Amino acid sequence: MSVTLLATEWLPLTPVQQDFWEEFTLHPHQPFSIVAHFTRLQGEVNVTALRDAINCTLDETTAFTVRFAEAFPQHQPALQLCPQAKPRLQFIDLKSHQQPVQSAMTLMQKDVAEPRDLRHPTHSACWLIAIGSDDYIWYLRTHHILIDGFGMALIEHRCATLYRHLLTQRDAGQPLGCYRAFQQAEQAYLISGRLIKDRSFWLHYLAAAFPLPCVWKGGDNYGKRAFTTHHCFPDALSSALWHRSQTLALSWPDVLLSLSAAWLYFTLPHVTIGEPFVMWMPALNRRTPAATDVPALAVNTVPFVVTLSAETTLDNFLNEMAHQLRKLRRHASYRLRQLGSDVGLNDQQRLFISPYINIQPFEDPTFHGCCSSRCVLAGGCGDGINLTLRSRSDASALQLDMEIYQQQCAPIQNAETLVARFHHFLHHALQPLVGEQAVIDLLA
């Protein structure tokens, strides 16, 4: 079912891949930037069809065939598509274990924690773990240099479609897109007029926010967490978020991103009220046909500027932020590494990506005849404070992962205390009839 094209030539890395390569060379014994998901399937699982669907999906995911070497002119890192690098599906039977779920979690967490050598031929792993007669875990691990979180979702949903096709003979859908075409489009952008326009936009947009802080990629505290916590929000908050976004005719992810930014603005100790402060967010960066359905590292990290006064009202802020975000996303192809170079950073430095707010409204894949749920085990590392908010596409099942890293510019409170304050703020900000109130008053 794979129609992806393979190539034997060496291709240069994209700017974002170069950052991950340098991170690896500076920290070869750390498991930074590992991406790992698992999907649990319970019910009438057809193991033969599931195995076939997973294997077909692996065949279509050309990113899993990438291998790296310093083979380009002047020994620069480059990549090549090599079919032998594709991971093989490994079947693990834990049904006889006294606690099979815990045994499976231990195996997966151990795998995530192991450092990965990007010069090794294979960078990914794929397991099917039996934990009961009708209970299975599909585990997938790779590296961020190959695939972003949306790319992982593409793989999972493609596998679910193929599984349904094998069981029902319904439409098999379209194969995953061609990785080589995506890589070529990324290189074409680097010599395009779009890049020149995007560079001009970002330099003008960020002029009032310079200088931007940076981080040494080889620093001792690089990627080391100080706090991490997980929190599930009540259904009532998700419902309030949905209704507020409908009232304002805005997308609920943008409303949630804006509220998160406002809370951070008034919470972080190194922010001066009334002054511009730079925060960061992911941009899917999949507007071109070459990137739409390709499991690849398409996502970009882009800055956005937040300025709040003590008088700024909630609805004015939300509407202004929504307008700003739409404008920024039109220029989201300009990579973080290029922006860093523009402000004078060298290869040992990059911009300090904090605070980072990541909204992920991704539906779990639906496997025919099964109850399925997905879990993100690893999604890479960060710099200062990260808020990752995951939910379904209708804002239900909203969850927060908050991570605070040792590189945070200024000391802040325990993460559990911060989560409680964040929940309190969202609850008040999503109440009816508060749109004309000052944002700062909703923190009380």
C-alpha cells in the first residue's frame, strides 16, 4: 500500500533538523527529544489484522527509513532514505505476568529513557504488547528530528483506517505522503522569495522585544526538569471554554492559548506589566500540499508578543490575540534557527524557548470494534516553563502537562501550586459576563 518514493542520494538537513543534530552531538548520552506514544486497544481485537495494519503503516512512513551521517561536503550532517532502516514490528506477550499493564509501562518507560545514537541505522521502535486476551498496547517510539506530534497522530489514524479496511473492506483511504517531497519543499523554501518576506516580517514584529534570551546547547542544565505535573480539568471547564469561543466567534484553541499567555504574563516573576514579553508556541506549518499528510518534522516554533496593562479587558485581549495569531501563522515557515542567526547566535546557541504553550486538540484514533485510547509518553524536552494542553477537537477531556526546567531564568513556585492557580484563573476567566473586566482582576 506504500507509494512513497525512496532515494539513494544524500539530502541536507533542514534548519530545525540541524538544531536537533547539534543537540545530539553535544549531549550524546542523554535521551533528549525522544517522541513516544502508545495506543491501548480493548475489546474484540483482531490481532492478525492489527499486525497487518501496523506493518502497512510502517511501510508508508518513509521518515522511519531515514539514516544520518556526516557525508555531505565538509562533513556536514546529511540524511538518506534507506529501506533497511525501517523498524520491524516486535510482538511482546505479557499476558502471563501478574501485573501485565505495569510490566508494559516499565518496558516502554525504560525504552524512552535510553539515549539514542542518531548515527545508528534505525531510530524508531514499534511494539505490539499483549496484556490480556482482548487487551493490547501498540507502542511507537522515534526521534523528534524525524517526526513531530502531529506526524505521530497521522500515523496512528492511518493505522486505524487500514485496520478498519482489513476488517470491513471499506475504503482504505489515501497513503501517507512522500517524505522526500516534503524535504525538497523545505529546501526550496530556503532560496525562495517567501523566506525573504518572512524574515522581514519577524524582524519588524520582534523589534520592540529585543534582545531575546538565548541558551547554550551544551549547558549542564540543558533539558533537565525541575518540576513536572499532570492535571485533568473538569468537564464543566471544557464546556465553558467551548461556549466562550463560540460567543466570540474564535477558535477555542486560540482562546485557551491566549488565556494561558495572560496567566503567565501576570504570574512569571520576570515580566514587567505594560511591557512586551515574548512567549512561544508551535505552528503546524502544514499549509503546502507537500506537508499536509506527511509524517515529518513540519512543526515550527514561533514567538508571539504579549503586552498587558492593568486596564486591559478580557474580551479585548482575546480578540486582539486572535488577530495577531492569524497574522503570525502566515509567516510560520521561517524557522527558529534562522531567526536565531538573524539576531547573532552561533551554532552553540539557540533562542530560549520559554514560556512555551502547546495546544494539542487531537482526536484519539478509533479502531473498528475496539475501545481505544492514546497516551503520550515522551514529546521532547524544553527550556524554562512548558504548558502542554491536550484535548479532543471539541475541547473535551482537557488535560495539562506542566514542566519547569532548571534553565528557567528566574526561580518560580512549585508546579502543583502553579497548576492550582492556573485552574483558578481559567475558571474565573470563562465565567459569563466577565468580558469587560480587566484580565488582572480575574487572577484574584
